[in-house]
Amino acid sequence: QVQLVESGGGLVQPGGSLRLSCAASGIVFSIYVMGWYRQAPGNQRELVARIRSGGTTTYKDSVKGRFTISRDNAKNTVTLQMNSLKPEDTAVYYCNANRPGWANNYWGQGTQVTVSA
């Protein structure tokens, strides 16, 4: 059974930081592309950042320079460090695991991030 369990969301003031973590089980973690997506009310789910098995990263333009994604293949975890948070970063953040070229695509349950004064 595949499980992606997110943690680290919460309420933070503008300019603050949060660190999201996702612990994966039931997959061969090292071969999966791991990503963080977010969905704000009334909006579609969008890619925030992803990291390939070899460490190559991709970021949404609006988070470049503020967010950093990393992975630990030994611990089956992926982390999103979010700095200089803005109110527009408010959303539910989802962890995703995708196996390139296969139909294997999994989601976590989501964690709320709220940036507000």
C-alpha cells in the first residue's frame, strides 16, 4: 500500500518560513519523481516544485529563489523549504510521487499553508 504523509503546514506571517515534509512508503522511492503541488480555493492544482531521482529540480516561477525542494533517498522523504512566504502562497500543499513512463502516480492527503498577518 502506497502512502505519502505530509507534515509541517500551518499559519505563518508574511515573510516567514515553513518547512513541509513528505514521508513515502510502499514505493521504490529512489526511482520516483517527487513533487509538491498546491491548490488554493477556486483554483486548479498547480506544480510548485519537483525533484527527479538524480536531483534535478524544477520550480514554479513565482517561488524561485524562495522555495527549495530536496530529497533523501535513504529516508524516503522529500522536503519543501519555504522562505519569504507571501499571502498568495496560501493553499493546500500536496506531495506527489510519479514514476516516469508508467501509470504510477500517487498523492498525499494535503497540508494547509496559510500566510496571513
